[in-house]
Amino acid sequence: MILVPYQRLGGDTLRAVIEEFVLREGTDYGVEDCSMDAKVAQVERQLERGDVVITYDEVAETCTLMLDREYSERLRQTPNE
């Protein structure tokens, strides 16, 4: 699993990755429904704060977002090659 700095992605690409994640995850945003723009903005803030990271799985050839602490935990569990 490779960490992808969000700053290295172009604006359209970053938005597409975030939108795909939001649509796939179907996150519950509470009583009020949020627009896609609001959901994307929320994830962008999480990326900027470092709470969320973008990863690329070279085996599955997929890109996803995950909590930074989850990524760190996976790194600790992965044996060194």
C-alpha cells in the first residue's frame, strides 16, 4: 500500500477520488442531508488536517481514503519485506 500525498493530485483528480469514496462509503451525515459539495469539502478539510490519507493498493490497482491512524496501524501490522 502506497501513501499518495493529496497535494500531488490535480484538482479534478482529487475531487473524483473524494466523490468516489463518499459515494461508496454512504457515510451518515446526521438528520440533515448534505450536498455532494459539502461532503467533498468536509473530506478535503480532513485531508488538510492529516486526519485522512489517500492510499493506492498496487495489487488491486485501487485508490481509497482511510483514517491516518488506520493507515499507521496497517503499516505496523505489515511485515517488512
